[in-house]
Amino acid sequence: MRRQGGFTLIEISVALLIGALVLGIAAPALSRLLDRVRFNARLHQLEDGIAALPRVAYATGIEGSLSALAERYLDVPAGWSIAGGDTIFIRRNGLCAGGEVNVIAGPSERRLELLAPFCTVKDAR
């Protein structure tokens, strides 16, 4: 009688055990990586929104502090805030005085430098 090819129960069990160990080690690291990617995506979206505020001021004819315009026109993620925007004034012609703001996202904080005359965002790490 010929023996048919295939895997034994022991071989399949060992392969499943190795796969479970690899998954157990990789899953937390993957979760942290996804959290960082989500955070960076939200931060870049907020930076883009801040940089667009002078164009919004020009299009609407409204001028004011960055904080006032951000409160009205930006979608800031829950638990996040923008500090220091009261000192940066955006005119209705779209020109910005420049300055620094802090984006506070839970326990982390990112300082952004806004360059005059158009509030171009520069990471001021």
C-alpha cells in the first residue's frame, strides 16, 4: 500500500503555533504604526486648513485672528486645539502677519511657524 502525501497533525499544529507567535508580536507594533499614520494624516489636514485660511479670508472678505477664523472655518479633530492663534492676524486681502501656533493633540504638541505674507506652514520642531 502506498502512503499518500500530506501534512501530519503535528506539522500543522507547529505551523499554526509559529503563525500565532508572529502575529502576537507584530499586532501591537502594527497598531502603534496605524495610530501614528492616523495622527500624522489629521495633523497634515489641519496644517493644510490653517494654510488655506488666508484664501478663505480673501474669498469671504472676512478678516480676523487665526483663532477666530479657525473656529469658524476649520474642522479641528475632537480633543485637539490650536493655541497662540490670537496673535496672528489675517487680513481680508489674504495677507497674514505670520507667527507661531501650537497644535495640541492630547498629550502631544506640535509647534508650527506661519510665514508671512501668506501663512505658509513650516514645522518649527
